[in-house]
Amino acid sequence: MVPDVILLMADGTQLIVEVRVTHACDEAKLAKLEQEGLSAIEIDLRRYRTSADRQEIECALLSGAPREWLNNAKQEKFDEQFRNWLVAKAEREASEAQERARRAARAEEQRAMRRKRGLRAALRRARSPG
């Protein structure tokens, strides 16, 4: 894979820039970007393919032309972290729900025992000579 442009950020991160003039990046290139965890954007210059106006093309390249992420390594990391957070949250909520159910069952057992004791006491009082 030979990218059209590689931008090197101040922190050492690389950003691949693909310039679309005739056709989009193929699936093999997209898969390679994802596999290698590289961030890449595609700038669509098809509209300017026949233009001879250097300033117009430069303006389009820098800001005017449509662009889209082909692969965003930071987004992938964020998505993975978010998925992990969601799983942990669901597990925590399930555990909390189980604990609430256990406490509710225990409380119901205690109420039943108190009712039973109350019935026994009432039965004893009813049987005892008055």
C-alpha cells in the first residue's frame, strides 16, 4: 500500500491522506488500514479532475472538497473502550439487580417469620386459660 500523502503530527501520529480523482480506495486498502490501525481520510477531487486552476484545486484540497474517514484509529479505540464500559455497566447492573432480589427475598422471609411467630403467639394466647 502506497498512500498519496502521509501527514506526520507533532506527537508522531501518522495520518494517511488518499486523494480520490478517478476511483475510491479498494476494499484491500481499507482492510489494510484497519488491520494496521492507521488513520486515513479520503479527499474527493473528482469534481476538479479537469480543472487547470491551481488555486481552485489547492483550496479544494485544503478545505473545500468533500472528505471522509476511511479509518479512524482513535475512533476504533474509543469504540472498544465504550463497548467495554457498556459490558461492565451491564454486568454491574445485573449484579446489583441480583443483590436487590436477594435482599427483597430475605426481607420477605423475615416478614413471613414474624407473621408466623405472631400467629403462634396469638394461638398460644387463645389456648391459654384466661
